[in-house]
Amino acid sequence: MSYYAYPTSAMLGDYIRSAAGLIPATAILAGLPLGSITTTVLGSFAALFAGFGVRTIIRHGTRFEMTESALRTSGLRRAAIVWGELDRMKLAYYSTRRDRRDGWMQLELRSGRSSLRLDSRITGFTELVEVSARAAEARDLVLSPATLANLAALGVRLSAADSTTQAARDCV
């Protein structure tokens, strides 16, 4: 059994971004007489940044427990991905620069009605991806070419026979 979580240092930027939008918008709303349109626009910005802050708190408070049979979450949002029932795996890379040198990865898993999204800031991300890839391979899931390329970029290799089968499926 292994445990994973988002470290505070990884979440600090999201907390700062949330506060940087929420505090000025709220201060202006509370401190100045404004017209209805301005109030609506600033209120919408405040709500957007508050929602982002709540989402950050929930993500930071979520703990992941990985066993041989499942990946479970505890915290405000609970979910379980049963490896034997895994029906979707997607590994995406999101670049912050045109040259694609800087960015993050996001792992999306689904098992029945449960789904999880993890990004590469979580401790042990590569291990989580590797176990997920092995489960997807065991379930004979069709992985997109982008997912296969991102797995290779992380150094996760699927068996040669399944990779050939996968390439053949992609061509059909």
C-alpha cells in the first residue's frame, strides 16, 4: 500500500493565484460604490477566483491510497478506481510555452462511474502513471497515440506485443 498527496509547495502557486484575484475584487466591491454592471463583472471575477480557491483546498486535502486492487481517495472528494474495472486512461501534456519545454502532465482515470484526474505535481506521479498503464495494459484498453507518447516520455514502456497490437488498432 502506498500513499500520495499534493505537497504544500506544489499548491502554493494556486493559493496565491486565487488570493491575487479574490482579494482585490472583493476589496473593490466592499469599498467603492459601483454600478450594477461593474458590480456584476467584479462579482463574477470574485466568484471565479473563490471557486478556484475552493478547488485548490479540496485538491490539497485529498489523499490517495494505492493498493494492488485499486486507487482510492480520502478527503472531501472520495472516489475509487478499481484496477480490474479500469475503462479509461488518458495521459495528457499541457505546455506553457510554444517550444513545449515547460508544462505539466495530467492523468485521467475512469472505472465505471468513478473518475480521477491527477496532475504531475503530486508526489509519486510517475509511479501512479506506471501502475495505471500496467492496469490499462492488463485490461487491453486502447490508448491514444498522445497517451502512448507521453508514457514513453516518462519512461513507461508497455510490452512489445501489446504495443504492436496497439499500433495496429490505431491504424484501423
